[in-house]
Amino acid sequence: MESRRRDMELLSNSMAAYAHIRANPESFGLYFVLGVCFGLVLTLCLLVLRLSCRASPRPPARPGDLSEDDDDEDEDEEDTVDRAASESLLPVTEIPLESHGPGDGALAVNVFASAEELERAQRLEERERIIREIW
């Protein structure tokens, strides 16, 4: 008996809501649009929080690469580039050049351990350059 009463209340409330919407379509449209906008704003806030609270370590920037400082607005693309770069970190040996004077600015040279590592580094740099050109 109780479940039948609940079913009748649900049906009655649904019919009343439909009648109200039918009588006031402007207010229904307004509430619907407000609900969609609120959902979009909430989603945007959560997305911004997720991106800003992410603790992903970035590899150190190369001293000669100044173009990454200008690309602040494409963080999503940089994250994928950073992930790709961190997955394929190459061992680098720094050898000081003693034949140059202190005013030359050339204090160290990066030397790759093998030709394969050099080729992988060149492919990675080419990929990063292409991504920067696309953005």
C-alpha cells in the first residue's frame, strides 16, 4: 500500500512539474541554461585546479633554449613533450674546455656516449621544434 502511494505521489509531482514548465517556458529555459553554465564553470574550475596542483617534475631547461619561456599558454602540449623527454633521458657527459678563455662563454660541451643517443636526441629536438611550430 505504501509503495503504491509513493508511485502516485511521484506521478502527481511529475504531472505538476510538466504543467508548470508548459505554463512558464521562459523560466524553464532560464533555469536550464543556468544549470548548463554552472556545470561548465564548475568543470573549468576543476580542470584548472587539476592542472595547477599537478606535481610533475620538469627537466631542467637548456641554457641556449629561450623559446620555451615564451610558450606559457600551451601547458598541455608542453606536458606531453616533458613526459616524452623524461621517458627518454639521455646520459650526457660534460667535458670542460680548457683551451678557451674565461670570456669565451664556452665552459662545457655536451658529448653523447654513442651515435644512437645523439640520433635520439636530434629526433627529440626535431619533434619539440615541430610541436612549437604547430602552436
